[in-house]
Amino acid sequence: MEEARAAVVEAGLRLISDGLVEGTAGNVSVRFGDRVAISPSSIPYHLVRPEDVAVLDLDGNLIGEPGTAEPSSETGLHLGVYRQTGARAVVHHHGIRSVSVSTVVDELPPLHYYVVRLGGAPRVAPYALYGSEKLARAVAAALDGRSAALMQNHGAVTYGGSLDEAFERARLLEWLCDLYLRATAVGRPRVLTDEELAEVAAAFATGYAR
């Protein structure tokens, strides 16, 4: 439990250093067994201590000694991802490129074959109030078959088998959104076809990934 709490503290600092959030926005969680350690609500990341990190079961019940702060308002979103997938870590961020693109598309057009590393073109979960069950359901639907999703007028969420993988996917999503913004600023970009993406997926499956 203490290792998981410490990992969440470190991950919060990483959100800041990677430029994925401002202030107290975003949140991170780590799953260990059937328990989840998650960022506290409304505390600047550089002030978060391990004892501020709540640990819950998959139904949202506090386990052991409670954290000294309230768990993230997006706890329901994180728990939904864990119940639906084999995730061991979830990253929810407000990267400026992800937020920007989330306001103009329903799905991020696959301009680069790297979308295959996220399971396919990331979908955009329809807008819903932050922290709401409606938002958690929308994100769960958008993540079906994907490891990343945009959240309309809000941000993005990624998951992985480790914190490093979840962060790698968060940065990749930001890169793909940046690519979309740059390409559409100069013209109408070419979008990869389903056949081309399937060819890439097959190549990746052989272990040949670039």
C-alpha cells in the first residue's frame, strides 16, 4: 500500500513535468491486487504526501487507514477503467493539445500509424460534468478496444500495464493531437485507411514495430 501511495505522489509530479496539467487538474491511479491508490482532490502536486493518497477497493470503499485528503473527484472514472480492462495504472490529464482537439472532432483522425499503439483511432467521450457517473460511463464506452480516449471539452485518459506505459500513451496521444492541429492548420490532411491500419497492426503483431 505504501509503495502504491508513493508511486501516485511521484506520478503527480510527472504530470507537471511532462506539461500535461496545470494547477491541481488531472489525476493518476495505480492498481495493486484488488485495491487502487488514487490522487487526492485539490492539492497542488508538489504538496501531496503519501498519506494524502486514498486507497480503495474496486467498489470505491476505503481500505485501511484513509488518506488525509479526499480522493480525486474522478475516482469513479478510474474504477470504471479498472473494472473494464486489465489496467494497472490510469492517467487522466488536461494536456492543451488533447483538450483542443477534443472540442472539434468525435474521433481523432488517424493521420499516423502510431494510433495502432493505442488500439486504433482514439474516440472522444461526449461531454459530461467532471466527476459524474455519466462521464465515467462515456469514457468507458470510448475506451472499448482502445487504451486512450479524449474527453470532450475536458482532457484525456490513458491506461497501461504500468505507470510508465500509461504515461507513454498519454504523451503519444498528445503528440498525435499536436500532429492533427499542425496538419489541419496548413491544409486537409490525408487520413490512413482501415486497410492501411490493419496492415500496420499485423506488422506490429510480428514484433516489428517502429
